[in-house]
Amino acid sequence: MSRPRISINLALSADGKISSVSGRASGWTSKDDFARLKELRLSADALLVGRGTLEADRMTMKSPRNPLRCVVSRKGHFDPTHPLFSSEGGPIHLLGTEHPPTAIPSTTAHHGSLPDFIQTLSRDHEVRHIHCEGGGQLIHELAGLDLLDEIHLTWAGHHLFGGQSAPGPTGLPGNFLPASRHFKLTRFEPREDLGECFLSYRRSTES
């Protein structure tokens, strides 16, 4: 069975770091970036995010086509009062990789590995495109498994998160991937008026 196409979308500060405290929902990037976020969601059959990012950004993962809303947690702990669980939108699927997820009404619980979960989405829910919006640990796992097909970045030169422990696009510093991953730049759009640059990459077969 062929796997779904997987894309990611992130905003980076001037030093290439992602925020571990706040994100787009809290408004540190531009309105143009937020519009791009919503546009990238439109082609997805499923949206994917890590629990930490879900909670930090208070995400509800809404999109007009009502894609599946999927959240990953190692320990399976989810807050039933989070706005995700009271918002309208696509069906919610919770994955606990080490422990079964918290039982929450009107959600579907999964317990197992991330690759098995992706195959379940493809086999049982006809998911052909998964769009991931972070965080770094989840993207590091996807990259380590060599499952990334498209990367969309907003480089925001007007912010600087800094710090040795600040995570990058694939997680914490020093947590290296098992091998290099090769991508081709497909979009480069500097926006001097915003202090931002929009970039897109696609998996390359060239090494």
C-alpha cells in the first residue's frame, strides 16, 4: 500500500528556531503567513500536530474541507477541556505512542507507532495527503523515518528566539537525523515589507 503524501508547515525566527512557547495562533508572524497556513490546509485530507504544539497554540485545526484532525502524544495525555474537543470541524483522532490516549467523547483513540497510525489513516480513512504543523519532535520523527515530501517555511526575520535549548525545525540541537534528506527549493518569496520570506521545498530524488 502506498503511503500518504506528507507535508509540513513551520515558521522560523531569524536564527532558524521555532517557538516552543507561542506560535502563529498567538500572532508573532504576519497576516500573510496566517493566510498561507490556511491555504496549505485546503488540500489536506488530515491535519497532524503534536500535543505540545496543540496546547501551546490553543489550536482547533479548522479548515473548510473538514479534514481529519490528528494529534500525537507519547504518553497519551490530553486535556478534555481543550478548545479542540468542543469546536466544530473534522473528526478527531488521538494517537498515544507509548500509552493509550485519554478517553474523550467523540474522538477516535489509537495506540501504536506513528508509521502504523499513518497506514491506518490511509487504509481506513482514504487519507492521501497529511499536513503536519509541528512541533519539532514530531517533525524530527517524520524526517527520521524519511516520510517528508514537502516542506513549507516562513522565515521571520523580525523575531529572534535564540538559546542553546531552543528547538529547530527537526527538534532539539544535537538530535541528529540518521541520514541526510534531500529537497529541492520550489518557492522563494522574500517579503521585505513584512520582514519575512516564504519558502517551499519538495523531496528530491537526486543525492
